[in-house]
Amino acid sequence: MEKPSLIIGTDHGGFELKEAVVAHLKSNGYEVEDIGCYSTESVDYPDYANRVASAVVSGEKDLGILCCTTGIGMSVAANRFPGIQAAVVTDADLAAKTRVHNNTNVLCLAGRWNHVDHSYHDPTG
Ligand code: RB5
């Protein structure tokens, strides 16, 4: 089966996660367009959500991935686009479930509060 075309964007809060996701995807044979950002310097997350959502809505890309500190801002911004179903997920099972059950076409990930980043512990609980 042909692999879907992917586009990924992030703000500064998801930069490190985005780098890891891009490396993981490429090592598994996926082609992914990385629209940035490219450092932890502060940027506005809706700019990246808009670009990723536009590429998916237009059909230029099959699926999008967005990262920010929480994943929530990106999902809210992306879901403003008719034709986008964006969901924040915290582990691989939820990612698979929402793709199959909700036809999600934009995956939103948190630079913190995901179950991959075992090094983070929220002191406020
Ligand atoms: C940026 O500080 C932060 O607001 C952003 O990364 C995102 O989590 C918003 O929902």
C-alpha cells in the first residue's frame, strides 16, 4: 500500500517533538514536508496550523501533523477549516483509533503531556 503524503508543522513548544517525529517518519520510509518552525524561538502557532490545514484541505497532502506545547491550540486552529478533522492524542492507540473511528486527517501532538515523553512530570498534577 502506498504511504500517504505528509506535512508537519510546529511552534516552538513542539519543536523538539517535531524533530523526533520527522526523524522517525523518515527512518520508516515516509516522505514528510517539514514547514517548521526550525528552532525553539517563539512563533505563532496558528500560522503553522493554517499552512498544514490548507495543504490537507486542498489535497496537496494526504495527512497533517501539528505539534505545540499542548497540541490543543493547533487542534483548535486546524479544526476551523471545513474538511479538517484534527485531534489531540496522547499515545499511539488513540492516534490509531481516531484515524479509523473519526476519519481524523490532522494529528495534533503535545510537546509535553504525551505518553512518549516520560521525562516530564507535571508538578501541578
Ligand atoms: C505557546 O506558548 C503555546 O500556547 C502553544 O504551544 C500551544 O500549546 C497552544 O495551545
